[in-house]
Amino acid sequence: KRTGVPEIIYGEGKTAEQIIGIVEAMLEKQNNILVTRVDSQKAKEVRKSLPQLHYDEVSEMLLWEKNPVAKTIGKIAIVTAGTSDLKIAEEAAVTAEAFGNSVVRIYDVGVAGIHRLFARIDEIRAAQVVIVIAGMEGALASVVGGLVSSPVIAVPTSVGYGTAFNGMAALLTMLNSCATGITVVNIDNGFGAGYSASKINHLAEAAK
Amino acid sequence: KRTGVPEIIYGEGKTAEQIIGIVEAMLEKQNNILVTRVDSQKAKEVRKSLPQLHYDEVSEMLLWEKNPVAKTIGKIAIVTAGTSDLKIAEEAAVTAEAFGNSVVRIYDVGVAGIHRLFARIDEIRAAQVVIVIAGMEGALASVVGGLVSSPVIAVPTSVGYGTAFNGMAALLTMLNSCATGITVVNIDNGFGAGYSASKINHLAEAAK
Amino acid sequence: KRTGVPEIIYGEGKTAEQIIGIVEAMLEKQNNILVTRVDSQKAKEVRKSLPQLHYDEVSEMLLWEKNPVAKTIGKIAIVTAGTSDLKIAEEAAVTAEAFGNSVVRIYDVGVAGIHRLFARIDEIRAAQVVIVIAGMEGALASVVGGLVSSPVIAVPTSVGYGTAFNGMAALLTMLNSCATGITVVNIDNGFGAGYSASKINHLAEAAK
Amino acid sequence: KRTGVPEIIYGEGKTAEQIIGIVEAMLEKQNNILVTRVDSQKAKEVRKSLPQLHYDEVSEMLLWEKNPVAKTIGKIAIVTAGTSDLKIAEEAAVTAEAFGNSVVRIYDVGVAGIHRLFARIDEIRAAQVVIVIAGMEGALASVVGGLVSSPVIAVPTSVGYGTAFNGMAALLTMLNSCATGITVVNIDNGFGAGYSASKINHLAEAAK
Amino acid sequence: KRTGVPEIIYGEGKTAEQIIGIVEAMLEKQNNILVTRVDSQKAKEVRKSLPQLHYDEVSEMLLWEKNPVAKTIGKIAIVTAGTSDLKIAEEAAVTAEAFGNSVVRIYDVGVAGIHRLFARIDEIRAAQVVIVIAGMEGALASVVGGLVSSPVIAVPTSVGYGTAFNGMAALLTMLNSCATGITVVNIDNGFGAGYSASKINHLAEAAK
Amino acid sequence: KRTGVPEIIYGEGKTAEQIIGIVEAMLEKQNNILVTRVDSQKAKEVRKSLPQLHYDEVSEMLLWEKNPVAKTIGKIAIVTAGTSDLKIAEEAAVTAEAFGNSVVRIYDVGVAGIHRLFARIDEIRAAQVVIVIAGMEGALASVVGGLVSSPVIAVPTSVGYGTAFNGMAALLTMLNSCATGITVVNIDNGFGAGYSASKINHLAEAAK
Amino acid sequence: KRTGVPEIIYGEGKTAEQIIGIVEAMLEKQNNILVTRVDSQKAKEVRKSLPQLHYDEVSEMLLWEKNPVAKTIGKIAIVTAGTSDLKIAEEAAVTAEAFGNSVVRIYDVGVAGIHRLFARIDEIRAAQVVIVIAGMEGALASVVGGLVSSPVIAVPTSVGYGTAFNGMAALLTMLNSCATGITVVNIDNGFGAGYSASKINHLAEAAK
Amino acid sequence: KRTGVPEIIYGEGKTAEQIIGIVEAMLEKQNNILVTRVDSQKAKEVRKSLPQLHYDEVSEMLLWEKNPVAKTIGKIAIVTAGTSDLKIAEEAAVTAEAFGNSVVRIYDVGVAGIHRLFARIDEIRAAQVVIVIAGMEGALASVVGGLVSSPVIAVPTSVGYGTAFNGMAALLTMLNSCATGITVVNIDNGFGAGYSASKINHLAEAAK
Ligand SMILES: Nc1ncnc2c1ncn2[C@@H]1O[C@H](COP(=O)(O)O)[C@@H](O)[C@H]1O
Ligand SMILES: Nc1ncnc2c1ncn2[C@@H]1O[C@H](COP(=O)(O)O)[C@@H](O)[C@H]1O
Ligand SMILES: Nc1ncnc2c1ncn2[C@@H]1O[C@H](COP(=O)(O)O)[C@@H](O)[C@H]1O
Ligand SMILES: Nc1ncnc2c1ncn2[C@@H]1O[C@H](COP(=O)(O)O)[C@@H](O)[C@H]1O
Ligand SMILES: [Mg+2]
Ligand SMILES: [Mg+2]
Ligand SMILES: [Mg+2]
Ligand SMILES: [Mg+2]
Ligand SMILES: [Mg+2]
Ligand SMILES: [Mg+2]
Ligand SMILES: [Mg+2]
Ligand SMILES: [Mg+2]
């Protein structure tokens, strides 16, 4: 069995006390622990009792790496459209890394300036799995999907205003993409994308 | 005054008799006449009384060109994602031509195979105005919008299934495009795009 | 290069003539050909000109296997909730097989009678990738997602009435699943699920 | 007549003064009193004037039990998917108890880890009525509905993010459940579920 | 065990052949059989092979009562707003009867002429369970819910036009009813209401 | 000309300064002035400069009655379902009075306790026009509409939670009412209802 | 009492037999009879048994005027945007006339050519009540509402395509009109508008 | 090349630090800089480091005009319905000016008082391009569109309440306008309208 595979706690809607309780119940276990969607205020409270947990400000996750996790040779590429997608991208990246994947970050390559995407397309193509993260109209998923042959997981983000409808426009784009080989997760679900990408990457890794 | 500018009749929801009545009331006038959204059955009935009207099978429009219209030097580029957008594209094209514009058709260059778009990008860039027509996720509008500097009018089409929601996915994409310089018309409104593009092209033409 | 990988044509919204034209343009090529979403009437017309194409009544696809495709050792499990999901399930299955995958069909195991699912859970767990197909409320995806550790691709179907909203209820279920490791495709998009599963399965296959 | 049946006041959108006024108008009556949806701040203000009212922090209800209510022999089982559904679950539980029902709480048995549900299925099956409370995709209702033969009342909660749409995803799941014998109440309406379950349980109780 | 409890087949989206196959597989069993949502054309085809099945034109259900079912003393009242709700009402009624319940039909007592409802309110109050069926704005559910003390199951129907949105207006009314003790099933789900009402009525019946 | 007819200012989205500016520009005129949707904070600021304006705390309107307005003999009845509809009801009432109408308030007579409505039905029937104000499911409009023969204006309010969708459920109820003679205004638009009712009442008044 | 006031039957969703049954049950009564929403096929069947009923092809209503109804002096103006609104306009007009109102029809004066509206504005202003009927974006209601001082009832129609959403765009326009004094009925509800206008007109008529 | 054309930064969702970073990276370049959607608090922080940036309070934009931009002879008319549309109107105006356009502001001419519009129609007609900005029901776009022959860009704003749905009602109005020659941008997207209008105006300007 791969050791170090983290136990996941969904932090949203849980109080600091509830999170502490759940983590303490796992103290004995050897699993690493990852708590998602913890705002900085709540993280501070949790860390008063459990200073072992590292807080990642960008992805808003708490991580306790009791055992270091070996990284895959094959890579997960995480591609974002804009600066505002950073939090979700890092949620995906930190999740994937916590599950033992090598991650390559290719940020801020949205289709409005498509040359930035082409400048880094070889890195993207070299990955075993690609995660595309975009808000507003989410067109980046279709363009990347058309350019790579590896499986693509698309994450719509709630970036945008008006008819972006908090990520709905990007979600519909990704579900209806004319490029094939794209599957989709919930709006702002960087965690889910990182987790699924990890599963695929580990299947591929076994082949190396 | 430019002669030959057509009078427009919206054919949907009108009976053949109503259309005939409206056209006959204009018999004296010198205007050309364009009737939009006339299915082939209704067109046949109208043409029994008014064989002067030419029926365009693809765009489903009736056109009576009493006076030939001079064409602009500057061009309107009409760019489509797929074969299924043809009807709407031709509605835009025939409208634009009826209003005296030179039109260049660049069809079937959707982002799933983006090299096809790049192969024709110079023709698109040479146009004064660009109309982008796409269904499904409508990402083509964003990509074209990012590559050209002329005004872009985007037309979402009802092509697709499931969460394409009869054009809603493409509409949202176009309204939220991260590329600037894009304005949008109603789903399947090829006529409206052709008409607005014509207005812009004639403004530009005066400059030549 | 794997030979025999099929070229895909999206049949919906295309006339029989258009499909014939596209297929004939590929006559020389060695690719297999797969045409999706072709109703039986249209298939008949296409086959008048191109009797080489085999029509699969259930999945409503046309397939021309010029070169037989070797099948993977690893399997894709296709799991459905009810009888009414058959068409979409077969679209996924035939697609996956056309791309050289071994497929195991586990149909009609919806959660209303969860013992039917448990009776076959070992077969599902043995697969490299699992496709879950369900309409109505789509709860099967969550239950399977919780029971297997391989990547799960969920396909909502338009089966149901009233607030099923033509697949929207099942789609939302799948996007919000409390089980992790699930990614989602468009409503009724059996093809897309089969295609993405194939990509993942081939990554895994390299490892054998 | 059963004495002790509580009078209900809907607290949301009422000021502390309005609630005090309504309660004081009932001072003479023998009815118990239950005020729903009172946040802790408002509860504090009400209790300054009416310290007899007990405030339940979790369910956010005020209760004045002037007369103790005898409990039924038959039980109402309250089953939840996750920790975040606690508030709504307690609203249902406290309501049911206030109306004289024995309640058994089976919390945190969501389908992502279905063994936790099976571990407690006998307790659930022993109840006369089952209330299932779940947010996100709400699949728990279908699974429980398929496993028990008593009437099931499902409560969607606003737990989740993105396309959970504040409980809409869970509501649709519950309305479209492939399991039969499930009826549904409004999102987050723990009170309504507890109240209806009480009615059914008392009908059954008469039989003992 | 109560004998005669029918086995249910959901007829929609199944071919006549599929229905025949499922029924024939149960030939040996002693269960009665009820097939829901079978239009008259399909029913005719099924009855060619299986003339034992009785077809109920109004509710569009096929019923094979191999063993007569004893009826309860306690009654289920089925209350409808208008003539157009008849099909759904009968689906509920026939289902309830097939499961051994006495049913009292109180049809066409919508709130536009509230005296008609009051004229029959005693019959409604005498029932153990009340099913309220209404389309358009569905206000009847609230009025009945306020007048009776037994559990009420509300069924929104797709009767109406424009903003009735195929039953959505009535559904929302029923979910938000200011009267307590109402639970709701899917739009047009007369079967589900009859089934759940039966469960409750049988619980109550044990008491007699 | 009727003197005293107030000039209306829509206060929402305007700063205190903007409101002051508009009112001061009318200082010379003889019109009364009514400013709608002014929260108490903004009202305070406005009244620092313009203490002549009276602020009505409940309806959140500012009123400057430079000239007293004679009241009609005929009455507008304002009927509400619950306590939470008070603000909107008073917006309608104060508007109607400012336009010279006699108003009769019949509050808190929702259909959950329909006897309260019947207790006051004669007063409602005696009015020339009836305004019905209700949130949640809004069924009161249908019941009143069925009982009176005068024109009814229905106002949905944003009272409720979950699927009440901020007044949408009540709006749909009112638009689809099976009772005839009901017209509808925007959610929470007490002002509009009072204004339209005033128009009708004055038409009727001329007859006295 | 005014004699001749018609009894109303809602024809949609009723069979010819049901309509005949209801009409025959009223044979003895002196009331006129109006049946709404009867398509021509159904009307034909009804008239086989009841040739006394007159069928109005445009409004699709059956009318039996047993007693002639005196017409009011005051008028109801019915204003439409386009030719396609004719059916709904006539439904309103025939209803209003059946209830004894004088009607003035002002059709095809949509805001795209606002001079046509101004050409007839005096006729509209002379009416006691104005009904505005429009599809697509429904802007006519706002323009008329701003120009007249009588009560305005707005009817959205399902004319349009794409984002017209079968009348939803026009409905929202009318509910949010910046002009005051407008109330709204359901999409395509010409009958309801005619009925409510009649109530108001008769209140005003008493004054003459 | 036109010098002085500004570089655009989308400020929303970016921290002050991120904005400062991006601007500093352009210090060397000769481009003017325009940062959109910067609230006053964030602007203050940015200006601490970069006092060269001018902050426009109304449009909430930061502008650094390193090189003055020559203005066009032809004009862009910006037309608004009400006072509350001011912010979006100024976003369009400041954008257009920053790109070298002469702008004429025609504010507060909504259709409720259509004479205000007619009083300024000549100024509007004199422009090369017209931007119409309106919230609530957005009818102004249709009226202006019917009165002018130049291209019209419509901007729906989130002004309004209830069924205005944060700009959705106005958006639908504009997309479905019966007047031709109107294209639409996202809700509250004053920037996009100003930018597209600038493109068109510069095409026309070349002609002078
Ligand atoms: N950010 C997230 N989004 C969606 N699911 C999550 C997230 N974080 C954790 N989960 C899942 O939530 C479940 C844990 O929920 P809980 O028991 O409430 O902590 C696990 O199945 C996780 O995989
Ligand atoms: N296909 C179309 N989509 C949108 N508007 C159209 C279309 N065809 C014509 N129109 C517009 O409809 C108006 C004519 O409507 P009508 O008077 O009903 O023929 C004119 O303003 C046309 O510009
Ligand atoms: N009209 C109906 N609406 C909702 N569920 C139904 C209906 N008819 C049958 N069912 C349920 O559908 C399931 C049978 O589905 P199937 O195996 O496809 O026949 C059973 O759980 C039934 O209780
Ligand atoms: N609460 C309200 N809801 C809807 N419309 C209003 C409201 N208050 C004022 N109005 C209308 O808004 C217009 C005045 O808008 P303004 O010029 O912005 O003050 C007038 O036509 C009023 O009738
Ligand atoms: Mg690809
Ligand atoms: Mg561009
Ligand atoms: Mg799993
Ligand atoms: Mg069950
Ligand atoms: Mg009750
Ligand atoms: Mg009435
Ligand atoms: Mg007016
Ligand atoms: Mg125009």
C-alpha cells in the first residue's frame, strides 16, 4: 500500500472545534491529513490546538504531512486562464502533490492572448493529465482540449460578473466543449480535479 | 440616399397570406425586399402569388432585388465553428449582401482543430468587421476576438444538446468573453448580426 | 502509432448527404470511421451510398472498421441505473470498443435495489476506469464512486420526467457528488465518456 | 385531546419584540410554545423578557414546555449525510420531540462511505417513519429509500457550493428519486419534516 | 405478509417488448403487477401478448390483479383542483387501490370556487391521509393543508401555460406552503403520491 | 387638476445628496413629494438638510405633504398573509394614501388559518380595489381572488426561504392563479400596487 | 344584476366531450357562455353537438351569446406591438366585448417604428383602461405606460425566439417597467387581461 | 501606429499588490494604462505606490495617461435611462475617451418620460455610434434603436430589484429588441461597450 495517502476533511461549514476533533481522532493513524476550504481565521484557530498543521494561504488548505509522499515521474499540468483563478489552481496543485504527483504550473495563459498558451504548449503536452481552470467564459478548456491528446479535467471557476453567473457560464462551456476528451468537475472544485487527476496519473505511473 | 436598401419583413409567425399582403403593399416602392425565417413550405405558397421573390433554401429567406445593390470594397468576414451553423451563417451573409456588403465566408474552423482557423486568419484579419457564429460552447468567439483588432459580432446558435440549452451555453460564453471588442446578438439571430455588421462596414467604407 | 484509431463524425444536425460527403473524403485514409447520433432513417440513407458502414441500432452510431483494433487487457466498466439508459450506455460502449478497449457491461443496477449493484461490485472494482450512467436523480454515481478506487466518469441521461428537467437533476447530482474521484460529461454524452475513459485506460494499459 | 401539543411561531423575519408580543398573548394558554429560526442574538433579546423559554443553540429554536409531553413508543429515525446537516437535523428532531415523538438520531452516514450507513440500517428499519437529511447531491435519500419500507421524508439542505445551488441539487435528487415512498419538503425545512413525521408516527402509534 | 402487493414497472421509455419481457419473467410469481405511464398505443401492443393485463385508459396504467387485495377501513382522500388533473389523480387512486387502500375521490374543488371545497370538507377530514393534486398555481394544497389535521401529500401537475412552466409554479407553491404537514412529490407523480399515502394508511390501519 | 398629487422619487441606488438635489429642485412646485426605498440611515442624512420630509419607518418612505390630499369615499383594501409582509403592505398603503385614497388594512390573514380571512371578508368585499400581499407560496391571492368581485392587484414578497427563491414562488402563484381578475406587479413592489390601485379607485370614485 | 355576463370555461386540456358536457349542464341558465383556448379541430367537434356556439377563428374561443350584452360608453384600448400578437389581442378583445365593453383596437404599433404609436396616441389616451400586448422584448408596455395616465394591463406574448424564452423576456420587461401604473398577467393570457380590464372599466362606467 | 492606446488591466479579483506589480512591469512602455473595477479602498492602496495613476471615483477606474490621446471628430453618444446607471455610463465614457474618442453624455432620459429623450434625439442621431445603458426593463435600447440609424451597443445594468434579477431582465430586453442594429454586452460591462464603440468610431473616423 502506498503510505502517506492523505485523509481528506471538507472544512467548509465545520467549526474550528469540529475540525480539531476530527483531526485528533486520527492522531494515532499514519495518514497524512488534508483539510480543504478553511479560511485564514478558522485556520488560525485550528493551529492554536494543532500547530503541526501547515496552512497554505493561497489554496486555503491545512496540511499535515506526517510521512513524506514520493512523487510520480509523470506530471499533472495545471493550466489557468487568469490571475484570479489562482486559489482554485493551488487547491488542485496542493491536492495533487499531497497525493504524490509531480505538478507543473502553467498559469495565466487565457485565450485573449493565445500566444502565451502556445509558448508553453510543449510543457502541457508532456503531461500525463491536464487540468484546465478558467472562469468567465472558460474557453481555455476547449482550446487546450483541441491541442493535447492526454485526458483533460476542466474546472470552471466563479470568476467573472453579470452573466458569468458565478461560474455557470464556464461550466456550460466545459460541458459542451467541441473538443473531445474533456471531463468536468463542480464550479471551484480544484480539490476534486486534483484528486481525479491523481488517480489517472497513478494508473499511468505504474507503466513507467 | 443609397437606393436598393431592402425593406425587412420578419417571416416567422406570419402566414403566407400575411407576407403576401405586406409585400404587395410595397409593390410601388423601389425598395428591395427581404423576408426572414420563412420555411420552404411557406416560401412555396408565397411564391405562387409572388414568383418574383427568390427563395434561398439555406438561409430560409425570400429576397426580391428590384434594384441591384453596389457592394462595398471593405469586407465582412463570417466565421463559423461547424457545418451545423450554416443556416445562421447564410442568414447573416445574405442579409449583409442584400445591404450592399462584400462578404467573405470562412466556415467550419472551430477550435477543436485550431490549425484550420490559423490557416485562414489573414483573411479574417483583412475584414473590416468579423461575425463569429458558433453553437455548443461557442469558444470560437473568444479565440477570434483575441486574434483580430476589428469589431467582432458574435452569434450563438442553438446547435448542441443537453446543457447547450438551445444556444444558452454559447450565448453566455460570448457575453463573458475574456477577449475585448465582442458584442453579441440573440441566439440564431444571423439576420441581426448581418444587419449590424453592415452598419459598421458602411461607416468604414465612407473612408475609402 | 496505434492504427485503427477511428475518425469521429458528429452526425446530429448533418444531412445524410453531408455525412456521405465527409466519409467519402476519407475513403483513402486508413482510419476507421465512427459517426455518432444518426437516427435509423438517416442511417438507411447513408448506407445506400456507403453499405460498408455498419449501423448499430441501439447506440445509433455508424461504424466502419477498415482495420480491426486490438483490445486492451484492462477493462472499462459501464454501469447503468436502468433499462432506459441503454442507448447512452451503448454509445459509450461502442465508442470505447472502437478505440480498442475491453468493455464490461453492468446494466440495470440502480440504487432503488442496491443488492443488484453489490452482486456485481467485484466486476466493477476490477476495471481500470468506471463509467456510471444514470438519469432521474443519478444517485448511482455517488454510490459507485464511494465503492471503487478507480477514476469514475459520470454521464447524466435525460431519462425521467417533471423536475428531472431532461437530465439536469442527474447532472447536478453528479457534479456535487460527496464521493470523490468523479468527473462528469454533458447530458446523454455517452460518446464523450467512452472517449475519455479510453484515454485513461490506454494510459494504464501501457503499464501492463 | 393530547395536551402539550405546541403552538408554533415562525421566528424568521420577526423582531424580538414581535416574538415576545406573540408569546405573551399566549401566556394564559396551556399550550407549549416552539419558535423556529431564531438566531442566538435574537434569542438572547427574547429571553430577557421571557426567561422561561429554553434556547436550543444547534437548532436555533426557542421552546417553552409548560407541560411535559409523553413520548411515543414508535420511533422517528433522523438520518443525515454529514456534519454540516446538523442544524437542520436538530430542527427536525427537536420539533418531533416537542410533539411527543421518540427520536433516534443516525448522523453522518452519507453514501461516500456507505458501510457507515449499513452499520446502522437496522435502527433505521425499526423506525415507523424515516427523515433523511442531506445537502450536496442528496443521494442518501435514494439509498435509504431503497433499503427501508417505512415512509421516508427527505429534506434537502443548502450544504455545498457551486452547482449545489443552495440546496437545489439535493432537492431535485429527492424529487426524482428512483426509490419509491419518498416525499419531500422545502430546502432546510427540518421543522416541516419533523412536523409531518410526527403526524404519521401518531397515526401509527394509535395502533400499539 | 400481505399477499397481493403489486410489483411495479415504470413503463415510460420502455418498449412494449421490454414490458412484455419483464411481466413474463414474473408469470410464476404471485404478485399483482402494475405498469405505470403506458400510453394507449403501447398498452394495445402489450395486451396482444398479455391479454390478462387490464388497461386503465384514464390513468394510463396496466394492472394484473392475480390476487384480489383486501381494502383498508381507513381512507385516502384524493382531492383535485380541476378536470385537467384527472389523469394524475387516477394514477394516484388506482395505485392506492392496487395496494389495498380505500380511496375517496373529491375532484374539481379548486380555490377559485372555494365553496365547492367546503361542501366536501368533512369527507376530506375523515380520511387518514389526504392527497392534493393541482396544476397552475397549486394553491389548493395550502388551503386543504390549513383545514385538515391528517398528513397531506401534494402533487403538482403540469397543467397550465406560460409561467406555469409545466408544473414548476405548482411545485414551488407546494414546497413553500404556509400550511404545515404537507410533503411533496415530483410533478405529475400520481403514482408516488398513491404509493406513499398507502404506506401511511397501512401504518394507521394496524391501529383499527 | 387634482392638486396635491405627489411627485415620486425612486430612492434606491441614489445617494442622500442626489435625493436632496432632486427634492430641492422641486422646492418651488406645489406637488407633494414621496421618496420610496430609503433606508433609515439615508433618511436621516436627507432629513438633516430637509427636515420638512416625514420619514415612515415601516414603509421606508420619505413624504413631504405640502398640500393635504382629500381622501376618496371608496376604499382600497390591503390584505396580507403574514407579519413579515408588513413593510411592503405599508409601502402600498402610504402610497395609496399619499394619492388621496382611503385605505383599509386587513393584515395577517394567510390561508394557513383561513377563518381569519373569512372573519374579515365583508370589509374586503366592500372595497373598490383589493391589494393582496403575500410571500412564501402566495396562495392568499387565489383565495381572495375567488371570493371578491372587484379588481385584485397581487404583490409577491421576498418572504420565505429555500425554494421561495426571494419571491419567485409567490410571483408564479399569482401569475398562474386559477381565480380570474388578478393582475400582478414586481416582487416587493408595494409602491406600484398602491399606485395602480389608486388609478382604479379614482376612476371608480368619479362615479360617486 | 347585469344579465348576459358570460360563464367562462377554460378549454385547454379538456376534451370536446367534456366541454359539451359542461355547456349542456348550463343549457337552462340564462348566462352567455365563453370557452377559451379551443383549437379549430376541437371547436368543430363541439359545434357538431352544439351548433349554437359561434367559433372565433382568430382568438380560438367559442361564444354563445344567449342574451345580447349592452356595451359601455367608456372604452378599453387594446394596443399590440406586432402582427404575431393578433391571437392574444383578439382573445382579450372578444373577452372584453363579451363582458359588455366597448373596445378600440390599435394593432401593430411596436416601438421599432414609434411614429406609428404616436399617430394613434390620442385614441389610446381616450380609453378608460389600456391593455398592451407584446412579445419579443415587450418594450411597448413601458412606452405606453409613460404616455397615458389610465391603468395599464400588460400581456407578454410567447412571440420571439432564442432568449425570448417563450414570453419570459417580455414578462420580465413588463414586471420591471420604469413606467408606473402597469400591472401584468401571465404570458399569452389575453383572456385574463380582457377580464380584469372589464372589471375596471365597469367601475369607471358607473360614473358616467 | 496610434500612440497612447491604453493597456487594460481588469482590476476585480486582483489585490492592490497584484495591480501594482502589473503596472510596474509596464513602467518602461509608452502605453497609457487603464485599470477597471477598482473600488476606492483598493485604489487608495495602489496610489500609495503609484501616485501617477488618476482615480475616477464614479467609474471606479485608475488611469495613467502618459501620453495625451488625440480625440476623434466623430462622436460616441452615451445614453442612459436613469441616475443609477451613472457608474456604468462613466466606465464606458472614460474608456472611450482613453481610447481617443469624443464622447457626448445624454443621461437620465428613460422611457417613463419619453419627452426627455426626444428633447435630445438630434444629439444622439449626430453620433457615429450610440451606447445605450439601462437597468430595470431596459426598454430605452429599443426606443433609441428605432430612432437612430447608427450602430447601437446596449449595456444592461444590474439596477432594479425583484424580477430585474440583477440585470437579467434588461439583458433579455436588449437581446430580443424588435429594433434592428443593436448588439449587446455583458451586464454592467460599460468598459466593453466603450471599447467596442471606440473600434467602430475609429473605423468611421478614417473616413473624415
Ligand atoms: N473542497 C472539496 N470539494 C468537494 N469535496 C470535498 C472537498 N474537500 C473534501 N471533499 C470530500 O468530502 C468528503 C469528506 O467530507 P467530510 O466527512 O464532511 O469531511 C470526502 O469524501 C472528501 O473527498
Ligand atoms: N430574423 C429576425 N430576427 C430578429 N429581428 C428581425 C428578423 N427579421 C426581421 N426582423 C426585424 O423585425 C422587424 C419587422 O417586423 P415585422 O414588422 O413584424 O415584419 C424589423 O425591425 C426587422 O428589422
Ligand atoms: N410513474 C412513476 N413515477 C416514478 N417512479 C415510478 C413510476 N412507476 C414506477 N416507478 C418506480 O420505478 C421503479 C421501477 O423502475 P423499472 O425497474 O425501470 O421498472 C420502481 O422503484 C418504481 O417504484
Ligand atoms: N419602489 C418603486 N418601485 C418601482 N418603481 C418606482 C418605485 N419608486 C418610484 N418608482 C418609479 O420610478 C420613477 C422615478 O425614478 P427616478 O427618476 O429614478 O426617481 C417613477 O416613474 C416612479 O414611478
Ligand atoms: Mg484533445
Ligand atoms: Mg480583439
Ligand atoms: Mg471512489
Ligand atoms: Mg422504500
Ligand atoms: Mg394541516
Ligand atoms: Mg374574483
Ligand atoms: Mg402612466
Ligand atoms: Mg435603428
